[in-house]
Amino acid sequence: MKEAFHIGQLVRITRSSSGYSDHRTYCIVCLLSDEDDSPIYRVKNTAGIERLVKADEIEPAALTAVP
């Protein structure tokens, strides 16, 4: 399993399974593996909202982003 992102990295959700983008900043807190061995990331924002996303659904946040 090749990792595209790392734990602790700040990211933004570009598109989710529901079809909309989310412009809040999330932090990657955990790395999981799907049935086909593709990485799934558990991300969390400052409000405590957690989501499971795939690498193609997220992008790195700007260097000036704050969690």
C-alpha cells in the first residue's frame, strides 16, 4: 500500500462520495486499508467531525492553513 499523504498532514476535501467539495481544513489522523488494498484516510476537523476519504478525494491544504 503506497501512501499519498501522511498522518498529521492538513488537507481539504476536493470532492466526496456525496458529490460536493468541502472547503474546511482537515487533519489526517489515521490510515486504513480498503478491501482492494487502497489507502483510506480518517480525517478530522477542529469541530470534531470525522470522515473517511480516499486519496483521490483530498488535496494538500495550503502551507498557511491552520487546523
